[in-house]
Amino acid sequence: MKACFMGLGYIGLPTAIIAAKHGIEVKGVDVNPTVVEKTNAGELHIVEPGLGDLLKEVVASGALVASTKPEVCDAYFMVVPTPFKGDHQPDTSFVEAATRAVLPLLKEGDLYVIESTSPVGTTEAMAKIIYAERPELEGKIYIAYCPERVLPGNIIYELVNNDRVIGGVDEASTDKAIAFYSQFVKGKLHRTNARTAEMCKLTENSSRDVQIAFANELSFICDRAGINVWELIELANKHPRVNILQPGCGVGGHCIAVDPYFITAEFPKESKVIAMAREINNYKADWCAEKVENAMLKFELENQRKPVVAMMGIAFKADIDDLRESPAKYITTKVMQKCNNASILVVEPNVKEHNVFKLTDYNEAYETADIVVFLTAHTPFKSLKKREDKIILDFCGIFKK
Ligand code: SAJ
């Protein structure tokens, strides 16, 4: 069995490595030559605990070979980004480009799978493109959609142990895809059709977005009402059927803040709650920035000098080094622009150096600052002692009580 993974990013590379580790001959393809070079040298170009050693192993044994071009295999996996363009319209051009790249290589009996998060109907649309170019293959290849569910930081475990949803364009395609994934997935493989599988991925991330929006809305209400939102949520969650998530400084990353738009773009009339959740979570970051600016103005008026402000944690979520689409980074940039870069200390304990921000050690920043803004709930921050001589804006619940 020879499998080709189109896209060696945060999901494609780990999946290719795990497949190679389970006896599949893997061709990893990426348009970026640096990614290909690094992969073939056994060097990881993404950050993921434990994955580096596995990569070295599968490259050394020859089970994984990377290239900028696909070659003839038995199964092809599209694991490329699906960003949005313009007014939050999904952009499936990378999926289409990857599909067109493997199209000439397809032969009878092959499996073609899309893993990329995609708007409903994408798998069927790609099947159409394939059959328009290769009509002789109609009904002779297997086409399915199988989204990933892994959490960065825990990918190796979750790739193997999470349940997965697999939807073919017909029953035979679902069977074929299930047979492939059962070679390395220990979690249950749930069968459905391609459209349901596509919508399932969008639903999972939209559901989380909506739940976080509820928590963020509570944080606005509690701020006005003089109630500690963290205590409130903890108490409400003591109810056996209530499970509210945590408010934060916004929702970041490449999944939860993006995928709901794939639903709202296509079903604008029906997706009211999903659209509103996106608005609330986006607004939360601006609300936080305004709170910081107001606190700075108040300090200046009361003390006749500009405050020193510590912005604590600029990653998109706790305990990771990933700054992509980070609301904390957005807030920090906004505050810095407003105050002409003066006296702002930027803290990110998971990153050594940054080309835009000069980073300060978190203990030093906490000690020096007049105003301390907690943006991301990194574990080391939780060992800091709450100080009465500091103005603390805690947007992520470091000092919950
Ligand atoms: N966040 C909150 N409050 C919470 C939980 C999260 O404000 O209570 C924020 C985080 O700080 C972050 C954002 O939400 O800014 C997203 O973080 P996350 O941990 O919820 O999710 P991701 O983006 O790292 O990964 C998600 C996961 N999806 C779900 O949990 C439904 C993961 O399983 C998916 O594989 C991934 O998206 C993906 O690739 O789609």
C-alpha cells in the first residue's frame, strides 16, 4: 500500500508520519521546497512534542519520502489549508490545486480522500472535477471525506486514539476509506456520507465557538454587574447539566475562528447563532484592548506619568508557542499602536525570540509593571502571587477568585 499526502503542515505531516510508522509506504508532498528538504533531513518544521523522533525514524527507514511533486500511489489524501477570502467566503482553491495535481496519476481501485476542513459539497465538487478530466474512472475509484480532530500539542495520541467520522460519496468509498484508516486509528471509525462528514467537522468547531461566545457574553454582563465571572461559571457548572466554557480575550487559531464562516457563508439566513457567536468572540478582543487603554489613561491622570504595562502571553491559547491568529497578539499590537510603543512589556514564556516584539521575562515584567494584563492563561503565570499594588486586568482567569 502506497499513500500520498498532499500537504505537510500541522495535520498532513503528523498523519503521514503515523501512517509510515504503521507499515504504509508514504509519499509526503508539499509545494514549499524548504518543508520538503527539512522533512527529508528528518527535521520537523512544526512544533509538536514527540513528533521529531518519529519523523527521524520513518525517514531513516525509508517509509516516508517527501517531494514537491506527487507520484503514482494507491491512495491520495488532501491535507491542505482552506482559508477564507474576502467577506468570509471559504477558499477551496488549495484543495482543488492538490486534486488537479494527483488527477493524472489516478488509476482504477485508488482511494482519494479529503481531510481539509471544507464547505459542504466540496467532496462531491472534487469528484466532478476528477470525472470531468478522467471519465473512464467514474465508478472505478473511491472518494471520501474524513476530517481530523486533533489538538495541537497532543497530536500523536489523538491521531491514533480519537474517533473519526468517515463519509464516502457512496458505500463502497466509505468501506475503502475505513479500511485505510483502520490500519493506524484505534478510535472508532463512524460511517456516514461525504456531506454529513463535512458538516460534522464544521459543527464541532462551531459548537465550541458558540459555547465560548456564551462565556464571553457572560464576562461582559458580569463586568457591568460587578460579579466575578470565573466564580459565577464555576458555580453554574455545579449543576449536573450545565457545562459552560471559559471566557478569554477572544478566539484564535486556524480552526474555531474560521470554520463557522464556512456555514454562515453558505447558509446566512439559517445560521443566526453561529454568526452572532463569531461577532461576540471577535468583539471580545476589541473590548479587552479598550479596557487596557482606559486603565492606562486613568493611571496617567491619577499619577501624572505614563504607566508601565505588561502584556502577559501573546500565543493564541494557553501553554503553546503558536502566535497565529492570536487575539492576544492583536490586542497587544493595538495597545502598542495607541501608546506609541512606550512602556509596554510583552511577555510570551513559550517563545524565545520574536521578530516584531521584544520579549520580557514574565517575573521581571510582573515586578516592573504598573498595569498587568493577563491575556493567555499560561501555566507559569498561575504561580504568580496576586499583588494589591498592581492594577490587574485578568482576561483569562489567572487569579480566578
Ligand atoms: N478558548 C476560550 N475558552 C475556552 C476554550 C478555548 O476562549 O474555554 C479559546 C482559546 O484560547 C483559543 C481558541 O478558543 O483562542 C481555540 O482553542 P481550542 O483549544 O478551543 O481549539 P483549537 O483551535 O486548538 O483546536 C480545535 C479543536 N476543536 C474542538 O475542540 C471542537 C480540535 O479538536 C480540532 O482538531 C481543531 O480545532 C481543528 O483543527 O479544527
